[in-house]
Amino acid sequence: MRYSIADAARRAALALVVSAALPLAALAEEAGEKTDVSSFTLDNGMQVVVIPDHRAPVVTHMVWYKVGSADEAPGKSGIAHFFEHLMFKGTSTYTNGEFSKAVADVGGNENAFTSYDYTAYYQQVAPSELGEMMGFEADRMRHLVLSEENIETERQVVLEERRQRTDNVPSAILSEELNATLYQNHPYGIPVIGWEREVEGLTHDDLKAFYDRFYTPNNAILVVAGDVEPDEVRQLAEKSYGAIPRGPDLPQRTRPMEPDQKTARSVTFSDPRVTVPNLSINWFVPSQRRAEKGEFEALAILSEVLGEGLRSRLYQELVVKQGIAASAGSYLQASAYDYSGLVVYGEPRGDADLAAVEKALAAEIERIKKDGITAEELETARKKIERDMIFARDSQVRTANIFGATLATGGSVEDITGLSERLAAVTPDSVKAVAQRYLDLSHAVKGYLLPKEEEKRS
Amino acid sequence: MRYSIADAARRAALALVVSAALPLAALAEEAGEKTDVSSFTLDNGMQVVVIPDHRAPVVTHMVWYKVGSADEAPGKSGIAHFFEHLMFKGTSTYTNGEFSKAVADVGGNENAFTSYDYTAYYQQVAPSELGEMMGFEADRMRHLVLSEENIETERQVVLEERRQRTDNVPSAILSEELNATLYQNHPYGIPVIGWEREVEGLTHDDLKAFYDRFYTPNNAILVVAGDVEPDEVRQLAEKSYGAIPRGPDLPQRTRPMEPDQKTARSVTFSDPRVTVPNLSINWFVPSQRRAEKGEFEALAILSEVLGEGLRSRLYQELVVKQGIAASAGSYLQASAYDYSGLVVYGEPRGDADLAAVEKALAAEIERIKKDGITAEELETARKKIERDMIFARDSQVRTANIFGATLATGGSVEDITGLSERLAAVTPDSVKAVAQRYLDLSHAVKGYLLPKEEEKRS
């Protein structure tokens, strides 16, 4: 299917959301018994991962740059995402849209997405087209034309995207300020798409410096999944990407980290477009990379038991048994470099009000902290995550995404292939311990989305 | 009076607080009829302001550096304030404590303070000692010994200061996170003293780079008030400061600015040490430098009428008439480069609870937005500010502070001497307009300080 750059960007945001909110389950192992994931590094420092998948004559070609919005300089927010647009413009070799046209001409798909920690580009095509895709992708890694015309055109597209997706969407407005409140110091508090006025202020020099610093082979990861063999990928990659000189050596990514949180905070947005109110209770937790051994896996089990899916405690208690909520649950964000988010949410139903839902959510949080979980709950949650891993394996793009996102956020192939083993080490006690450590309501940030007439006193 | 460095630092923080919360009134004009303020610039770019005051044989000698916590690099918070300590250590010319001893030996006072936008050092001595003070002060501008020993000693002092003044003080804990919530993007959300872990992580190289960049004559302002003549000051300054080579030219200070605020937020801290709860309602407003013409003066009048002093509306309504509050008022912060803060606060009394006080505060806010203020209220407020200006003139240090803070935050001598005229241009309509523009409860950040037992549902 062929789509315009604007469409590509729209789809990209979907991928971003999916990726950002990806439950740990999706970090699942695709490898193991069936697949033979291999990885190697080109002479110029570009990392390559190949995930053979011979079920269909199709290949997914992705390049991940280890740069996202959290790597932007202060006052320059939106620059990483801006490139997700600019990369679809012309290079010194190809004209505007020529790459997209080539993808469409061979019946392929393409897309791109930006997160706090990475920016990724991909095409899905027949294996015979892989070399051509690499040629185009390697070309735009270094030869993008950053003309004032391209910049101004895409700036307007990005600003319009921001208006449509954030400024006109009550839940997105709330979410943006909720993040800014949750993160008092870390750049995860700054929106990926950027603050409007900062996007308006980005200059050619800002963009050029960013491109030269971060769009280099030694800051990129090539992920190829599909009907190919590693040797073939290596040959093609050496010919295309291998010809690009190494860029500057970048220091390890160090972002300002969070102080201990000591207060309870709330963010409330009231808008006439909101028909049903909802609330969320938010914490940040250490990312998989930063967590103490076993903690992140225990958090994943905690979130499963507490609120993921129809069998979870929150759903059973608030939706099924008490009948006060239309929805209730929790999720753990994954694939972030510094922190992940743990979110508990609920939406009232019928005569119940938001306060009743909040009270019931708090009661379940206190119960799991006090009594922990049972061995049966642990086993069910573990099986569910394992099953989700197997489901994930069915999608080539999703599998490639898991590897790309893990590697781009400081993880390794082994972090993915060893997940089952790490999950097996989780105990009811370790889950209770993380519940007590992290689910502290006096340090949480609550988000309230309210209809205009129902102004909340807070 | 002689005091140790630790004492000096303690007093410094007091000055910091006073300066940060200085009402606009204090930005008052010291000049006008009586004083003949003169200013000039040395060849190396150092700005000099002389405020003759011959009432007593005393002189106040201050050096203001145009660098504060908002100029720190991400992840390096506390570095500006760290220098407030290091500057009392030895230089390549003098040993540790030699400058302080010299001040004490002549019966002088000294102090230093750090804010978001500046760091300042001063001594108050007899006029005959001015040259010696300038010699010491000019010496430590460029010849500080940043030894590992000095750094580690002062790091422990700063961390202890942080523990005593912030981490052990409920209102300070609340205030720190309230600021972090109010400012979603601007570094005014980061505490002047720095986040604990970032102070722990500051290195010799961080400090050296900061010192070489910001501690230069062309980034400094000399303010001398007292029993001296401008020519004398010029001669002495040229001999001491004038001998220091110009430092690097710094670009205009540009910090990441705030996006439009769209949500209502709250920050709650509950602690057993709190006996009486209180609440504040906080907004940021443009600083004097950034405000539209007349807006800042209208905001100063607004704050006066609404809540400054015993005759203000909030005090009269909540404390006197309704008797529900032990205190209630408002204030406008001044002397900041990018934003100022507008704060409304209250504390319940007797049987009244915090909700009753909040409701009454909100009612007064809505009333002033709807009906504005009367010509009489405007006149009374203006006279009160004028009177405060005259009182300020009585303190040499305070007068010097006003000039230093104004110049260090992008203002000019004329901003001070012309204040009366600008206040005279404020009308009831312009006050009503700023009330409507800025006092928006749906975009405010509320702070609640609560006794532990009285957990607030928010």
C-alpha cells in the first residue's frame, strides 16, 4: 500500500504509542528453540541483528538510531521527531519522495517512529529488494538535503501534527502535563513531539548539528528480520552501510536523573469534549537496564496480576464484582533507557463517580502491598507473559521492533532470549517487595480527565 | 561581627530567600531627588554602579555575577550555589579564610547569596577599606584554588546545608516539588541549591569550566553604595578589577521557556511535623523584563490590593471578617530574568478547615477578576509601594541589592528610577485585565502542606 509522507508520519505515531506502551511481554523472546538470531558489527561500528523467518517471502529492514527526544539539548525539543519527517525528503542522490516511490513500486510498506530514546525507520519488501532498500537507507543516513524549503515545509507538517494529536485531544493534553509533572528533572518529562514554541524555533544549524552528531553508522543498529540468511545480510550491509565512514564517538548517554519524589501530585484537565471522566495513578520505576536484578520482571508480574487483562484483580473487582467501573487496569511501560512508567487507571460506570473508582483502585493497591500475590497468580501471570511472547513472534515487524528497541535502549540480545529464565526466578515475595517499594500513593502523580461541567476541587 | 564560612553561608540563604521573594515594592527607586546614581563600564567590560550615601562613614561593596542556577547545564544543578561556598576558600594569592579575616579585622560584615539568575558577594566596611576589599574580591574572581580538598570539604557543607534547610523542613520539601511542578520546562523548576545526587556528582572539571566561563569582569557588575564619590570608586576599580583581562563573550542568556499551561495541578506533602495545614495557589507570570508594557506594574498593584498587608482584601475578608484564617495573602516575586511568581496563600484558624479557606480565597480571586479594583484601592496600593520604596532607601545594603538584582536580571538603572512614573500609569482597568489574564484557577498549581493524620484526598 502506498501512502504519503503525512500518512507515514501518522502511522508512525501509532507505532510510537504501541512501542512506548509495550508491555514487558512484548520484550519477549522471539529466539529460543526456533530462531537463530545472529548479530555482528560492521567495521564502522554499525551493529547488525539478523532474525531469520522463512514463513513467507518477505523481509523487514529497519535502522534504529540511538537518539530520541531525551537526547535533545534544552530548548530544542522536537528535533529528534523532526528528523522522522525530514528523512522522507530528498538527499543529494535522490529527489524528494523517490525512496517512498521505490518502496511503493515494489508493493512494500514503510514507516518511521520516534521515542524518548530512539528513532527508527523501516521498510517491508520482498527479499530481492533488500539491497535496494539498504542503498536508499544508507544514502539518507548521511546525504539528507537540509534545505530551508524542506525544513519550513516539514515544520508546518509537524506543527499541524502536534495540533491534531496533542492540542486537540483532551487525553493528550492531560498526558503531556502529567509527564511534565511526573518527571521533575529527567527529559522524559518533555514531549517527544516537542513543545510548540521550541519546534517553531528550531534552526537549520540546530538540525545540521543534530544530524551530523547522531545520524552515523556507529550510532545505528540495523535489524533485518525475514526470509534471508545472515551471510547475505552481511554482504549487502557491508556494501551499503559499510561504505559510510564512522562518525564522532559519542559519550555514554547520561541524562539528568530524578530526585527522590516526596509529594503526592495531581494534574487535572477539564474539557467539554470529555464525556466520561477517568483517572490514572502514575509512578516512574527503574527501567529494565537500571533496575536491581529481578526487580523489573517482578514489576511486570505485579502489573499483570494487578491490572492487565480481564482476569486481573482490578478488572475483576471494579468492573465485574463491584460494577462501578467501565474499565480498570494497569500497565508497565517497557523499552526505555532510564525509567519505565507504572500506571493504574479506571473509568466510572453508571451512577458511580470517579471518587468511588479511585477509592477502589487504592484499596486494591493497598491489598497487594499488604498481602502480596499467591503462587497461582504468579504462575498464571508468568504463563500469560510467555504466551504473549509467542504471539509476538507471529509478527515479523513486532519481533524486529523488540530487538531494535531493546538494543537501542542499552539492552542486549540476551536480555530478550533470557527473559523466560528471568521470569522463572520471580517469587511471590519479590513481587510483594516491589509493590511495597514502588506503589506509594503519597508519592504518586494522579491524572484526572473531567467533563467541563464536573470541575473537580483538588 | 565575625562569623565562620558556614555562618556566612547560612546568612546567605536568608538573603537569597529575601531576594527571591522580594516584592516589587523593593525594586523601588532609591535615586530620584536625593541620590545621584552613576554608572560606567571598565575597559574589560565590567559594569559599575555607584550610589553615594553620606549619612554614615560606611560603604557597601558588592560584586554581582550574571550567573545563577538557571544557567547551569542539565544534570549539574547546584553548581552556581557551590561557588558561593568555594569563593570563601583560598586563592593562589591568599590562604583559606584570609579574606574573611581581613573583613573581620576591620570590623566589617560580609556575605554572599545565589539565586536563579545571579550570584553576589559583598562586604560592608569603612570607606578607607574599600580599596583593600576590591583587591581581595578582584583576586578571587580569577585566582580561586579549586583543589580536590576544597571541593570535597565544601561539597559536604553544601549537602549538610541542603539536609538542614530543605530535606528536614516540610515547607521546603513542598516548595521544591511545587516549583518543579509549576515550571514544566524552564530551569526555575530546579532548586537553586541543586538536587542532592547532582551536587554529589559535580566534578573538578565541571567547576573549573563554570568558573572560567562565568567568573569574569565582563560578566560581573560592581555595585558600591555608601560614603564615597564615583571618581574615587572608578580609580580604585580600575586599579583592581580593571587589571583582569576580559573573559569569553557570552551569548545572551536563553533558557527553555514554558509552554502554555493547560491543566490544574496540585502538590501535597503530609508530615507529622506539620501542625497547622496551609495552602498556596501559584502561577508564574512574565518577569518585569519580559512583560508587556505596564503589565508587571499592574500585577504589583493587583497583588497589593488582593493580599499584601493587613488592609488587603484577603486579610480583611478571611482573617478579620470571616475569621476562618490565621493568615491569608498574596505576593509577587520580583527580580527574575524570565518569570516571576504570583502566589496566593492561606492557613485555617479554629474550626475552619483548609477547604473553607481555599473556597474563600477562590471567591476573592473570582471577585477581583469580575469587578476589578476601585480607584481608591489603586491609589492606596500605589502609595503603599511608594512608601516601601522610601523605607528601602534607608538600608544601604537593600538599596545596593535592588540595583544589583535589577541589573543582573536584564534591567537598567532607569527601570529603578522610573518605577514611580510607571506605577502612575496603572489604571483600574489594567489591573482587572491582568487579573483576568493570569489568575486562572484552572491553570494554577496548588500546594498543600498537611499534618500527617489529615491525609488529603486529591
